[in-house]
Amino acid sequence: MKLMRVGTAGAERPALLDEDGTTWRDLSGLVPDIDGGLLADPAALERVRAAAEAGDLPVIPSDGVRVGPPLARIGKVVCIGLNYHDHAAETGAEPPAEPVVFLKAADTVVGPYDTVLVPRGSARTDWEVELGVVIGRTARYVADDEDPLAYVAGYTTSHDVSEREFQLERGGTWDKGKNCETFNPLGPWLVTADEVPDPQSLALRLWVNGELRQNGTTGAQIFPVAELVRYVSRFMTLYPGDVINTGTPAGVALGQPEPKPYLRAGDVVEVEVEGLGRQRQRFRDASEVHGG
């Protein structure tokens, strides 16, 4: 299933993308929202599936309706850095011996077509297409003889926007360059795991102003999805509704020759993971929104 949430920010309602790929079906009569509670409830998910197959769900007119992030009440966004050989090489970093883990605040998550804000004082805002993994079962200390993918509810397209000066030159951890407002567009859909039999065979692409900048595949990850779920679960508990951003392939602005083509107000970025949907964001100066 392709689960989604539509409506104004903060008032989204749960929906499902019909098998025709264009029609939105209303789930609000069946479930209160698309969140960790739903993903951890197999019976509720089965009711949704049965209603979809029976054709009983009402249609939501889509004209002019905003698409929100496909997941509500996210607990945490766990990010993996330098998880593609080609991306590590373009940034001059050695491939890590263990996954590089950092956190992104859940309040950075916005819808797939929402405006993204270039922070005040930023000259190095960058793009990163990523496969987002959505947890469906509580995962703690996942054992070597367990299948980590059994803890995954589904997958989504994620855009891990970054400010490189804040991240790399302002001291401390990466968090300052990763947690700016609107820095994690998510969606348009949460695609349930049964529709993604192999998360290591998905194409990832990103365009800036129509120019293809990133063109990779999850098969090039240094640490595949299953290994990431197991690894992260040994350092923190993963709960239903948590998200793991699994890293980005080569092609980011940071890896380009000077002058590096960092994002500016007015730029348009399109982000796509195969089978998980395509995003489109226009960038705007934060000062235009908040003043000063």
C-alpha cells in the first residue's frame, strides 16, 4: 500500500493512493492517522488493506490539496552519514568502518512539495536524496539471528537538506547543519514493506533546476538497510514511527568543483526514489518568511 496524508499543515488526514496511481482514497473513517500506532497494529493495517481491495474507500478530490509528510508524530529521525562509497570519495572522506550516526529533529520534517527555507546567513545549503526507512516494530538489540527487515513497516523518499558551513566549520557535531527549519521533506508516500521486496535495488535521483545532479542506487550503500537497523538498535531503541535516513550517493554540491553550486532562494529541487514517489521543493530565504 501507498499511505499518505493530505491537507493543511497540522490538519492532515490519512489517505491511500489507489492502485491506479492517481486517485486518493480517504482513510479517516478507518484510522485516525498514519503514525507509529497504526504501523504497529497489524489488524488495523489489514482493515485498511481489505477496504482498499474492496473499493469501499471514498475518493478525496486532489485539486489544490496539499500533500503532507506521510507519517505523523515521528519520534526521531536517525541519519546515517557517508553511507555510499562514491559520496565518501567525493567529499574526501575515508569510507567509515562503522555507520556514522546522527539525529535530525522530527520537527524538520515537512511535506514533499512544501517550501524549504535557506537559513539566515547560509551560503552553503546542499541537497541529499535518501531512502527513508520507517520502523513498524520496537527494535532494541536486534540479534544476529533475527531479520532486521522484519522491524521495517515501509519506505519513503527523504530529502536530507544540509548546511555545510554549519555542519562542518562551526565546531561540534553535525547537528547544526542538519536541523534547520524545513530541512527534511518526506514523502509523498509511505510504501509498505511488502511492495519493496529488496531495498538494496532502488534508484535514487535528484534534479536542481531541471539538471540531474544525483543518480545512484541503494545497492551502492556501504551498510545496507538490514545492517543499519540492527546496528542502530544496539545504541538506541527504535520505536514504531521512527525514521532512518540511510545516506546519499555522490553528486551533492559539496563534492563539486569550485564554485560549488549551493542552493539559493528561487532554486527548485526534485527528489525521487524508485517506486516511492517524487518530491518538488522551491527554496526561499528564511528571512523573507520570518523577517530580518
